[in-house]
Amino acid sequence: MKALPVLRRPHWQQHIRDNAYQSDALSDIPQKYWIEALPQPFVIQFDRREETAIAQATEQLWAMCVEFLDWFFTEENPNAVDRRLALLKIRPEYWPAIKQSWDRVEPEEDLTLMTRFDLVVNETGAIKLIEINGETPLLGAETVYQWNWFVDYYRNYQNSPFPLPSDTSQFNEFWEKIAAQWRWLANAYRLKETGISFLVDERLEEDLEMAMQLIQILHDEVDPEIYTQVVYLRDLKDDAGNLIQRGIGLDEEGYFVDHANDRIPVLWKMYDWSDIQNDMANTGCTKVLAQRLEKGNVKVLEPLWKQVLSNKGAMALMWERFKNTNYQQYLLATYFDHDVCPDATKLILNIHVKKPLLGMEGVGISIQAGTGALEQQASMGYGTEGYIHQDYIELPQAFGYHYMVGSWVINDEPAGIILRGDTSRITSRHCLIIAHIISDDGLYIPAPA
Amino acid sequence: MTQNKHNRKVLEPRLIQRERVQHSLAITAIAALLVSSCNKPDLDQTQNEPIDAVFYETEQQCKADIKQQNQNYQAQLAAVQRGELKQTPTPPIMKPEDCAPQLLEARQEHERTAPIYANLQDCQSEGVQCEAVTPSASSGYRPVYGGTYFYPYNSPHYSYVNYGGYYRQVYETRPVYASNTPGQVVTAFGQTVAKTTAGRVQVPRHTMNSAPQRPEGISARGTISGRGKQGFGSSFKSTGRGGK
């Protein structure tokens, strides 16, 4: 793996506007969200052996997740499952529904659309899982756009001072794998009859952009007649404060309802289950929602059992469970902050990473060395639910950016990667999207003029 | 292991159809985009330009208008024959007997696409007149039918309607809702348009956008919770902007 400088294409911003969702962020120079906004754009090149290793790790890690969930939801002695759910600080009212959710996965219920693993992949060949984006994995639009960048670059800029190697490809099957999964879901959930609602936070443009990317794949590849609508988390108002569209609601029988007060039979959401559960506790609706979810006739992507995977406490439980297995090669030692075993203590005294059980985008994460934080991100209110301590591994660097690999898993298979970089060691929302290429450094032979 | 499949993948871009996707979503979502997005989508620019259309509320209006058009046509034809008029007139686009199936299609389209609200207040808050929905399966309120546009000029689109046991070809219709404000109608996407006279009219292009057909919905039961400061979105802790 290595960094490879590339050309900033003359009309790159227009190309993004014409060929990407998330185009506002990607084409915005001050945000430095896309490589061509940098003084020297670059991509990361992996060779085919590394690509295969990442794909294998992703497949193995997903197999591990399934094995983990099977164990997690098995009562090897009374209340074993409840004790684990309590460790993850999940509200007890939802325990029956979460257990049901995992039991229902076979044959065709409580299905998942996608998951993204965040991996450290470094020059020594190590591949380590640092986080599972089990519930609300963004970056779909960015993953599709890096492909469109690659096609444009390979077709039009090979005679520039920065050609790509002639054997270049990209590890990117996001579109076709999502299409296949949509096809399956459309059939299993009868989307033609029910339609599907996409719940997004009206304050976060990237939520809607991700939703639109997925809607286009659904309409292009499955059926353009499937009814789709966007539902907002809160009432949507214009600048003058006039209501444009009411937010999502919950009726007396625990069904999610849309702005027209129709029940939502199938919901895709970009909002964590733990937040939904806290919201409903605030408004006194925990019981009706928990009971409705237990019945299972409301289909939600991602399903409730994903709440276990996206909780960072799962990383500590996985370490405990798999540290002596073959999966160990992909895991970092991880402990709950209440863990007092010698290994946990040793880890906490050395350089390590402290992460809240909940929270995404690097919030509340700090790199600790013995007594104090070396580097940290603001907690934004996360962390009261508890922390884990994870062994520290240095991210590789290129052009001043520490970068990590987001690796998609769709229908139990690896589906491509998307890289993010950050000038801090902790990747946050203010990150850089880095395109990648796969090449064994084939000779560059310019095409005949 | 599938990781090498893509090596054989054709080097083709994935075409992004942002505008089409926005159209496929209910217009309320597009309105939201207009509010939230820094770059206003292009779709607005041609949406307000006037195009030729026909507007009727009832079969009677339609018949009367066609009858009038026929009289004008006959008169012009006679004038041409007398040599008083050079240009050959175009015959009316419909016959009086086309009116019933055409307006039936509009009513059926309204049935298919008008949203159903749980209560009268919610329905009226959209700025439209409302009526109770009769079949109890989907009890609630929906906007009152306020007439229909259709577009017989410049490569029209057709639809078929079962009329008296036979399928009849008719023009695709775009029904509108009766507004709370006199002199206006409201489109399926919530846009208000000045109410026109019956017959051939010029209206904004956006009236042509077809309403997304809602699957048969089941209305909410009882009080709806979760909207407001304590509800959905209240636990979310903002982390700035960027990517999850």
C-alpha cells in the first residue's frame, strides 16, 4: 500500500455535481472532504494481495459477528442473555423485542441491508477491526462516487503527468451488491405493495443524500414503481418557521406513522435504535413501541439486533470470546472500563483508546497513555453510558492524513472499500474521503494518440 | 470469495439521476431540499414555465366546452369554404362522448393518489378542503377533488379506463384539490395554482408532475406521540457535520 499523487481534474467540481450524491460536501473546497480539494490530490494504492487480505478479513469478521450474535442470544444459563444486554446498557423494555429480532432472521425477516467495518490496515499487513457501523453506515454516496472518479480518470487523464498504472482496478461492488440486497428485500418485504419510507435527520444533508443514493439503486435495479418517501425526524419548517412536513410519529399501537399519519410498514432509518429508544422514553411511549417491535410486523432497516453490533461493548465481548481463536488476528484487545482483570489493567496503563459505548463519528473518543489523554475528541454528551478501552494501533499516514478503511459487507460478502483520512489520529466527521485503486504496478503504456 | 470479480467489470460510470429521484419522492421532500440544500436543484427552472393544458371539473363542463369548440370549428370551416379564412382550422381534440370516460379517469386518479389524513384538522392544515373517506378500511380525511388537468397537446400520454365494461383510451390526468382559498387549486404536490376557466388553458409545467401513488395505507390509530421537543430527535446529540 502506498499513496499515489493524482491530478486535480480541470472540471472536478462539475464532475462531482453531475455524478454524485453528497455533491455539495464533496465539491466544497473549504471542507476538504474530497481529495481534489487538497493542494496535492492523492489516492491510496493497494496491491492485489492486500485487496484479497482485506476482503478475506471482512468476510471472516462478518462470520465472526454472526457467530457472536448466536452466542450472545443463547441462554447457556438462566438470564445469561439479559446480563449481556444489561452490560450494553440497552433499556430492559426492549430486551424481548431484540431477542425476537435475532430469532426471526431465518428465513426472511428482520433482514439487513448493509454493514460497514472500520479497519486499520497498515504496512505490516495487519488488519484490525476498530469499529462496526452496524446500524447507520453512511458513505454509500461517496463509495459510488469514487468509482465514477476512477472511470473518468482512467478514461480521460492517462496522458496527464499522473497516470494510473495500466492494470488499475478498484475494490468496489457496492452498487451491485446493494442492488441484489434490495431485490431480495423487495421480495421478502413486498415493497411493491407496501412502499418504503426513509427516515432522515432534516438537519443532516448527508442522511438525505445517502437515502437518495439507495433509492436510485432500488428504482434503477429493482423496480421504479416501488413507492418511496422521505420522512423527517422532526417537523420540517421553512426559514419563516412555516411547517413544510410533519416529522415521524408513533401511534397508540406503537406503529411509526408518516407525515400524513399513515402507518409505515417498512422503514429505513439513519438514526440509531438507542436514540429512538431514548426519544420514546422522553415521551412516555416505551411500552407501546417495545410491544410493537416484539410482534415484528414493522420492518426496519437496520433491524433491532444490529443494536448489539453497533454498541462498542460488543467489541469487548468479542475480544473475550474470540481472543484464542483464528478471529483474533483481526481484533484488538478490548475491555469494559469496569473490567479489573490483569490484562485489562495492563492495557489501561499503556497507550490505548477509550471509547464511549454509544456514539459515532469519533465523539468522546480519546487516546490515553497511563493517566492522561494524548489526543481526544469532544464528547458531545456521549459517554455517560460507559466506556470501553481498546488497544491502540497507529493508523497509516499519507500526506499528513491518518487513514482507515471502511469495508462494506452486504449479504454476508465483502462489497468494497471506502477510505477516510483525518489530520487527527481519531477519525471524526470532518474527514477526508480518499479514493483507492488496486494495482500490482503494471507498466503504464500510454494509449496511442 | 468474490473480491476479484470486479476486475472484469466494464469500466462504465454509474449514472446519477438526482433529479429523477427527487421527482420520485413526494414533493414535500423536494421542498425540503430547496430549503436545506445550498445548491437549489435545477428542476425548478423549467417547472414554472407555462404549457398548454385542458382543465375541467365536471363532465358537463367538458361537454359544453367541446360543443363550443365544435361550433367554432364548423364556423371557421365554413369561413374557409367561403374563402374568408385561409388557414384550415384544427378540429376539437375530443368528442362530447369522450368526456365521461376522461373525467372518470380523473376521479379514479384522485382516489388512487389523494393522501388520507387521520383527522380533519391535519388534512385542512395542508390548505385544502377536506372530506371524510367513506370505506372504513382506511378511515380518515382527504382533500376534496377540485378538477383535473390533462395535456392533449404536444405528444400526449394516454391511459386506459374501464368505462361501461370496455377499456377506453383517455389522456393521462393530473387531478387537483379544492383549495381553502377561493380562486386557487392545490396540486398533488401541495403547490397552489390560480384556478383557471374550463377548457384550453396555460398552466405551469409542474402541474404535469404525476403524484406518487401511495400504496394503500393504514391510518394511525389514536393520539400520535413523538412530535415535538420531547419526541423523535430529542436524544440526538449533534456532532457537527460530516459522515457517520
